[in-house]
Amino acid sequence: MLSKNKKLSLTISLISAFFTASLLFAQSMSDKTVITGDELVVQKSGSVITSKGNSKAVSGDNILTSIKMTFDRKTSDVSATGDVKFISKTKDGEPITASGQHALYNTQTQKGKLWGENVEVKYFKQDSTSPMVLKTQQIFIDRNLDTITAEKTVDAGTVAVRPIADIPYGNRKGIFEADTMTYYGAETDKKLVMKGSVTGKIEMEDKIK
């Protein structure tokens, strides 16, 4: 009798686990956002999904990965923390990646923020092997407008940290600093607009052996 009870308990547990996984998949697909991870917890009648370990949110061409992630189906907000990476591409298919420590991204509006001590954005042009690199402490993402904006931050109210852009020009490299930098990734007019006490220099690679 004890053996039958154990078997029955195991069967109920398996059915419950299968139902939870199926419900999660259906909810994610209905919102066109798929959440995966090593451990998934469904809360608030399925409206909040928390992922722990190798967490990933996929929404169209936009991919967000982190150690821990929470997805709110009602607001479409994804909150991520720990080794955060945001992977996307311009409208003509050129890849853009951003990394940091924290992120908040809305899968419906396709707007979000990524922040931390060492935020880095890399944009790879199709005709170049060296990426444009943008280093900062916070960026604002708008996939509808195809823009990424980096702004000056103030640490402890005293030290201002400004965005720095490293831009390759063939055998030359431009290094710039400004209060605000906005990258426009539209297919017809890709550009980096810098504002606020812009400083910079052009370095030439020495080809002489």
C-alpha cells in the first residue's frame, strides 16, 4: 500500500510539472516572448515568471540574457541582473551587442535601459572586422527608432563619468568623449551624434616596419 502511494504521488508530481511547463510555454508564446533558464518559477497565477541561471528572453530579433531574470506578462517588462547581454541588429542586419550588470526592457514598446559600472556597446559594420565600441555606465535602447543613447552619469554626486566612443576608420581610430552620445542604426543614415563638450582625437596606425 505504501508503494502504491509513492507511485501515485510521483505521478501527480510529474503531471503537475508538465502542466506548469506547458502553461509557461503557452503564455510566453502568446506574448511573443519566450523565457528560458535553468530554474523557472511561475507566480501570481502565471503573470510573473522568474528565471534563475542561464536566463534568456527572446522577443523577435532581440535577445536578453543574464544570470537572473523576471518577466511580468501584464506590463511586458523584463528585469535582468548579473552578466547582462542584449543582442540585436540594425534593420539591414548588422549586429549590435550591449553588456552590463542590470537591465530593464519592455518587449512591447521595445524600449529599455542597461546600466552598471562597465557598460559596453559593440556595433559591427558589414565591411569592417573592427567594431565601433561605446563605453559608458548607462544606455537607453529604443528598437523602434533604432537608437542607443549613452549619457553622462554622476558617481556619488561628485565624479562625472562620460561616454567614450572608439570608432575605427580603416587604418585610423577615433577616440571621442562627450556628455551624450546617440547611435542611429537606421538603414539609410547610420551615425553617432555626440553632444556636450565633445573632445576627441584620431590615431593613425603605423605601417612602417
